Amino acid sequence: MERCPVCNARLKPDTPICPRCSTDLMIPISIERQAEYWCYQSLMLLSANQLGNAVRAIEKSIQLKREPFTLALWAFIRHSL
């Protein structure tokens, strides 16, 4: 997480509390990690030619956090079906 979702302060990697506004960032960091996990799983499933499972995994990632890469991967996989 590069910036605090509350005050937009720049953050050091894996900072658990915002130094500016004191917001607890553990839940947003956890969600971000889960989104990264599902994106990675989608790539692994895609490489194993399991397109249906890859779609479900990337959709889980997008539900957690919309990132340009995950949206592009989702479009690529959907186009491949």
C-alpha cells in the first residue's frame, strides 16, 4: 500500500499505522495481500490451461481490489474463453 486510504499520506512498505492520521491499516493491507494472492492464483491456473478456474480466481481478486493489471488479466482470460 503506497498511500493511506484516509488521508492520502505516503506510506513505507507494510506500515501498520498511518504516521499522519493514525489509521490502523492492517485490514486494508490484508485485503491487498488477498487480492494479490488471487491474482497470482489466476496466473498459475491460466498457465495450467484451467481457464474457468482462472476466471473465478481473477474475479475474486477484482472484488477485493481493482487494479489495472487484474482488470487487464481478466479481459485477457475472458477473451480467451
